[in-house]
Amino acid sequence: MVSLTTCINNLELKNPFILASGIMDEDAGSMKRILQEDAAAVVTKSIGLHERNGHSNPTFLELEHGLLNAMGLPNPGIDSYGSEIKKINNDNGKIIGSIFGSNVEEFEILSEKMQNYGVNALELNLSCPHAKGYGLEIGQDPEEINKIVRAVKQSVSIPIFVKLSPNVNDICMLAKAAEQGGADAIVAINTVKAMKIDIETKRPILANKIGGYSGKAIKPIGIRNVYEIFEAIKIPIIGVGGITKGEDVIEYIMAGASAVQVGSGIYYNGIQIFTQLKEQVIKWMTQNNYQNIKELIGVAHK
Ligand code: SIN
């Protein structure tokens, strides 16, 4: 019998499959549907202090090898979002509340409110690559990361995950700053900064011009980041980027991830991707004589 149970510090998950922030996570109904599949947890849409419309359209396009988006952190604001979270019956899995802020104080307020809504853990979005004053703009400074994580840690008792960007010189330095601030896990990676120009109109297609690239093409970038972070820190890592099949999950876990998040994979395979991943991972483990997924974490480093 194969065991897929994994732990992100003291958050136990029935398997390593988590819905990534930004897809099918705006309302309780879609998150409940995902939890009824074989996902162990869902990450909410990133929520800020106030309602935001996000960037103008077009905000999303499919490219040959991946997806490009510049949504601009649209969200209803923390006070309205509480009712959605409270509607989710999380008997089937865990809820991870994603938050973004522009400074320490905003992160403190958001984290306390999310905890009061009943989420099981927090994900600090310090990595959105295209929202002025948020995400990567503050998440590329190790001192700022350290200050924010330290403050959130003092404000709440639930585990804190920090989602980092690959669009930096040294992601390990940022992961270490988060770990020293008291983070319980690192989530890597957010999308890769990218652009598409329409050669007929000679203009960038996204209204924001620059967006974040996700999907199959970024998997090797995610794997490399997880591999390097694993050598730099001791806290668990959640791998994200380009996962569409069981072998991708195994690769992330061998690189050092204790769990994985799936976002764009839902665009390609539908929500049944969680069941597909589960079946494919169990098949691979059975064929390769592994009984426990934890045995595979970081084996590529040995
Ligand atoms: C967005 O809302 O623009 C995407 C969020 C992110 O990339 O973190």
C-alpha cells in the first residue's frame, strides 16, 4: 500500500497535491469542487486589504508552450472574502489563505483576518511579477521579506508559507531571509516575467504589456529553483510550475519539494488532473518499489 501523506512543517496533508493560487479559487463553490477531487488543499486567490479590479483586458492569453497572464491581483478585499472562506466545508482538505500587501502593517491585518476566517495556513504572495507596489516589488528585498514574515509570525499561530519569484538574481538568499523570519515553508515558483507582441499590430497583446508565464514551459525553471533552495534552507518547500503529469510531481519531489501546487495544469486537463496525478504517482511508486512519498523528497541531491 503506497502512502502519499506528507507534512509541511506541522500541516499534515493526505497527499502532496495542492491547488495553486489564481485559478478556480475566487469563490467557495469552485474551491469545494477542487477539494472533492483528490486535492489535499486549496490556496485562495491572493487577497488584499481593499477591492481591486486588476489590470484592463486583455489579461490572459494562451501561447504555444504556456499561458501568459497579467490579472493585476483582482480581488474583493479581505472583508468581503471572509464569507467565501466560511462557506467551504474543509472536511475534505485544507485551506491556505493567500494574501498580498504593500507593507508590514497590511500583511499583519490581512493575516489576522485570514486566521479568524478559519484558514489552516497562510501563503504570503511576495512574488506577483506585474502589480505596482506589491508582490515582487517588495519580494526581491531580503530585509523586507524578513520583516514581513517576522511580523506575520507574531500576529498569527497558523503556519506561514512564503511564495517567491524566479525573476530575481538569487532566490536562495530570499528563501533564507524568509526562513530566518520564521517562515514554515517556501513556495517556489511564481510565474516568469514574459511578453507577447502581435506582429500585425506591432503592439504587446496584454494591456499591461508584461505578464507572468506559466505552464509546461516553466517546469525546468521551477525544478532548478526548488533544487537550489533545498540546498540553502531546512524548512519544507512546495514546488509549483508546469505540472501536468505524475512524473512532473516525482521530479519536483526528487528536487526537494514536500508537496506541489497545480495551476495551469487545470487549464489543460480540467479539475480531474488531481485524480490523474494521484493515480500516476501511485503507479510510478509501485513500479519503482517506493511505499512512502516522503522517501523521495530530495533524493536527487544524494
Ligand atoms: C495576478 O493576479 O496578477 C496574478 C497573481 C500572481 O502572479 O501572483
